[in-house]
Amino acid sequence: MTATPTKQGSPRKPKAAAPKPLLTGRFAAIDFETADYGRDSACALSVVFVQDEQVVDTWTRLLRPPRKEFVFTYLHGISWRDVQDQPTFGDLWPALAARLKNVDFLAAHNASFDRSVLNTCCERAGHQPVARPFLCTVKLARAAWHIFPTKLSDVAHHLQIPLKHHDAASDALACAQILIKAREDGHPYTDLLHKHALKPLRKRT
């Protein structure tokens, strides 16, 4: 196959395929619960660390959001009384971020929400979010198993994953297990990231 000449007469080089990322088999599934409609109102966060399809650690904390008013207590059961003496997101993030730098990617169910909460909380606290791709298990469940509707409770029921919905630790663990099951069904992490990762956010100018 000959290269196509450009207008200037020089041959146009064919585009090289983008190299696939080198993965270590380590990822973290995360889940936020929020107090109100503000993306800065995280009141609980759980992170499940997975290495080679095995859960190796779980980190779960209640967080004190910037406002006392709670809108979503009816969903997750957390109120201001539960978190008023807890650390803020900004207090805990530097140590957690150091651990997340060792993972290939982050995963969440409806990942656009959790990424938005993470980025907003980091911005409010004056911290940088971890520069890792975000894989969405909603998109994964629809493509891999044709599950509709695709709420976490629906996917967990379909895959027979135990779940206490809107409990951050249970939701994060279920998200991790969705990915583990996808990997066991023969879907490599490189392909999952290529197909189901969120598009990178544009840098603000």
C-alpha cells in the first residue's frame, strides 16, 4: 500500500495505532453518598481496592459536608448528627490520593456522578484529583450483559451480587464485583477501559 501524497507532494504517513495502556491488574471501585444536591456535599466515601480479581483492601469513611442540611437522609440514612464530628473530605484526601496513585483506573456505577463529586470536593478543598481514567459499570453492564434498567440494584440482582443499596461500602464492593465478573467472563481490562471509560474532562483555561 502506497502512502497518499499530500497537497505539497510529500507522502502522508499513516496514523500509528494508539498504544494500549500497560495495566497492573489493580483498580479501585469508589462510591460517594452526598448530603444534598451540591456535588461538594460528600458525606460518605468508600473505596475498594482490587488486585488480580481479588479484593485486597477496603477504605470507608463518613465525611462532614460543608452544610448541615441533609436532603438525602431518606436514601442512605446518614444525618448531620452522624457526621458533625467526622473529618472533612479535604482532611482525608491527601492520604487516600497517595494510595490511589498506585491503581490503573477508578471504577464507579454511574461514574460521571462520582467523578463530578470527587472533582468538586477536591476543588473546594484546594486539592488535585487523581489523574486516573474513570470506568463506568453502567455502560459495562449494558454492553456485556444487556441489563436494562441499569441501576446498581438491577445489575446486582442480575449478577447475584449481595447489595445494601446506598450504603457506600456495599455499593463500592458491588461495583468492584461487577468488574471482576466481567473479567471472569473474558473481558480484558484494556478493552473495558477502551469501551467504557469516561471521556477525559477538558482542562479549564
